[in-house]
Amino acid sequence: MRSRAPRALAGALTALVGLAVAQLLARLLSTKDGPVEAVGTWIIRHPPGHLTERAIKAVGHADKPILVTGVVIVVTVVVGVLAAGAPRVWVWAGMAVLAVVAALAVVAQPGTAGWRLVPIAAGFVTWIVVLPALLDALPPDSTARNAGFGGREGATRRGFLVRVGVVAALGAIAALGSRYAGGGRRQVEQARAALQLPGVTQPTVPAGADLGVDGQPGWLTSTTDFYRIDTALLAPAVDPATWRLRIHGMVDHPMELSLDELLARELTEDWLTLCCVSNTVGGDLIGNAWWSGVRIAPLLAEAGIHPDADGVLQTSSDGWTCLTPVEALTDDRNAMLAVAMNGAPLPVEHGFPVRMVVPGLYGYVSATKWLVDLEVTRFDKAEGYWTPLGWSAKGPIKLGSRVDTPGYGDTAKLDGEGRVVIAGTAWHQHTGIKAVEVSVDGGPWTAAELATEPTIDSWVQWRVAMELESGLHNARVRATGADGEVQTGAVADPAPDGATGWDKHTFEVA
Ligand SMILES: Nc1nc2c(c(=O)[nH]1)N[C@H]1C(S)=C(S)[C@@H](COP(=O)(O)O)O[C@H]1N2
Ligand SMILES: [Mo]
């Protein structure tokens, strides 16, 4: 009996540390509940749980904390009891059952992505590593039924307690971390859900902009499909209530704006195709959304920008910076402090509550997310985050085009007349597209049909239908800008200022 107490302690501690690790990971990876809350929620939603629910109603509004505490206690007791005296295989089986229950509860939640099982796997691995490590620090136990599970000749009580202390400390750090990591983000998600953005309208794809070709991404990129690029390991959770934007530097009247003060200004809305400088030829680090926000030009005028300033250095709440030419922020284009994307407040990953978007410039020199500071300055005095790392100080988006369908190596789809449909996208933000041409199997350039280009700041879809014999073929595409520039076929890497070359797809005709 005497030897069972330390074993039970080892089991209980193991249970808690594994739970803490799983919860921490869940909060780092998502805004949704961790496995413990998922199991709690699952219990109330299922028939036997109705009893629990009634019990909870009697207790008051604290249902979640009570359920969470209940789940933690049950898991701790189960693992503690198993570790105290069950045969080794039962210990592993019991832990596996608990992990499977958690996985089922998580999967039962709406919109579950596979990686939401990662925290559970991590918690389970923690269990199977920590428990033997603790039991191994105990003297061999000939009375317990799981004798031989861990246990070492010459082990001392002190050695065991040291391990217990280390594991408990690590568990406490994980538990505190999971509270901290989750809390801020969840609060901000709630504030985001409650945020009213008067004047923000829903996107309606302009007539004729989307050719609706089978296999081609939509002209409007949905927020969930929109690429995400940033240096943040964890998207910063910025509280809209305390958010401030400073405008300072080479200005006569430095300003500081709250979100309400920003939203009190005139709103502008526009289609804008955002593109990453790292996008390779044919790549998908490009997307087209409906942005709503406040134009930057009037704000800079109000601040009294000095005539010799030529750049605005932006800083995000996590300290990322970029430098944008004043000209791009003050000419006729809709360079804006965006508050909404596709008719809804910016998702946290895309810069909530305020980010910049500037038509015609790559994201790394213009599209600061979680924006908190605008410093009016000069290119000979300041530089953005990526410039000393080998990227060009200025980054106008290059004329580009892409084949979307047939997909690389796919079997081509045919139209009603048996012709192969080749379709794609072309862009030259803030210049516009005049023509797109396609060359099949290295043959002559053939003009493609262009969809409506609602604004010169958005991409444009194109399509051609061709009669081709069965077998392997390839199609290359090149665009011509509204200014007459013909897209170069010279191949260049993304660094330092954007890739060039013609996208080429090889495909099969059946
Ligand atoms: N704060 C911050 N903003 C940032 C970045 C970043 O790393 N941190 N990356 C930029 C880059 S390189 C691009 S391409 C765009 C991408 O915006 P998205 O993630 O909303 O598509 O954000 C820009 N804004
Ligand atoms: Mo980028």
C-alpha cells in the first residue's frame, strides 16, 4: 500500500501535465476550444449529459468552468488510479481511451480541421513519456500489480521528488502559458465579432468579371482561401478598444487616432488584388478581395506632411516594419487603412483591427497588418524589415499572368464543341491589362478573350478555346499591360523584387 501513493501521485501529475500541454498547443494553434473544453461541451450536448446540464443549471452560469474542472478531475483520477496499481498494459490502454474520447469530442465540433487533433496527440505523447520517467525514479515495487513498470534499484525518495518537482514546474508553465496564450486572442475574437462597421458593404462580383470556367479559382478570393504571409509565429491579438494609430515624423501636426476616430471618417471601398513578392511564376500567393477602409491621403494631408518626405514607415504591433513611397499613398489610388475584407472585419490573421493595402505594391512594402504606427520619413533615413535581408527597398508589382486550367499535368476539359479550354488570370495592379496571349506547344501567340476588368487594381480573368489533337500539349501565357508593356519571358527569381517569366502548363488531351 505504501508504494501506491507515490505511483498515484506520478499518475495524477502526468495526467495534469499532458492536459496542460494539449491545452497550450490548442490555444496556440486556434481560437477554438481546447480538448478539455471540447469534451465538456460534448458531454452537455449528449443525452446522458442532460443530467449534467440540469445539475449545471442549478449551479448557475459557471457551466464551462465546472465542466472543465470536472473533466480535469476525472482524467487525473483515472490516470492516477491506473498508475497506482494497474498492469502496465491497462495504463497505456486507459490513456489511449482518454485520448480517443478527446479526439472524438474535438472532431464532433463544427468545422474541425485535422490539425486540431495535434494537441491531443501531443498530450498523449507527454503522458507516455512523463509517466515512465516518474515511475523510473521510484524503487522497484514487488507488491504493486504493475511491478516492473519503471522502478530502479537504489532509487531514492529524494530523486523521485526532484523529478516530481521538475515535471510539476513544466506543467505549471504550460498551464499558465495556455491561459495567457488563449485569453488575449479569445477576447479579441469576441471584440471582433461585436465590432460594428457602419458603411461597410458586402462584395458583389461585378458582372462579367468572373468567367466561371470550371477548374479556375473565383475572381473574388474568399477570405478563407486568401493566402497568408507574415513573420508572426502567433498572429498578434490587438484589442480594438485600446488600439491607437500614431502618425508622426516629418509632419506639422502629429496625430493619434482611436478606432472610433478612424471609423468616423469617410469610408472607401475597392477591389484590390494583393500579391506577395515571394510569389513564384504560376504561384498562388496572390488574391483578390473587396476592401473597406479610410484613404491615407487625406490623413497625411491633415497631419501636414512635409514636402521633402518621400516615405512612410509603418510599424505593426509586433514590431514588423515596411516603408512605402509617399507618392503611392497620396496619388489618386485607393491606398487605405483597411478595416474590413470581403465585407467583414479583418480576420486576426489578416491584420485586425487595421492594416494597410496599397494598389500596385507588393505586400512586403505596403500591406502592414496589425498597424499601429505611421512615421513620415525619407528613404535615405529609414528602411523596412525585408530590405536589409536582401529585398528591394521599393516593390511595385510586376506585370504577371498565370494559367489556372488545365492544371499542371491534368487532363484538359473540353467545351461543348470539343475544344480545349485554357483559362487563367493576369494582373498589373494600378496599370491594368490590355491583352493576354497564349502559345500552345511553342506555336504563335493567340489572343485570349478577356473578362471585364472592373478596376485596374484587380486581376482579370482570360480564356481561350482551342482544337487540339489528343496527346500531351503545353500552354504558355503572357500579358500586355494597359501601358503597352509586354510581359517578359526572362526568368527571374522572386528575390530581390519579384519573379518574372511565363507560366507554362503541360497537360493531356484525351
Ligand atoms: N505586421 C505584418 N504585416 C505584414 C507582413 C508581416 O510579416 N507582418 N507581411 C507582409 C507581406 S510580405 C504580405 S505579402 C502581406 C500578406 O497579407 P495577407 O497575409 O493578409 O495575405 O502582408 C504584409 N504585411
Ligand atoms: Mo509578401
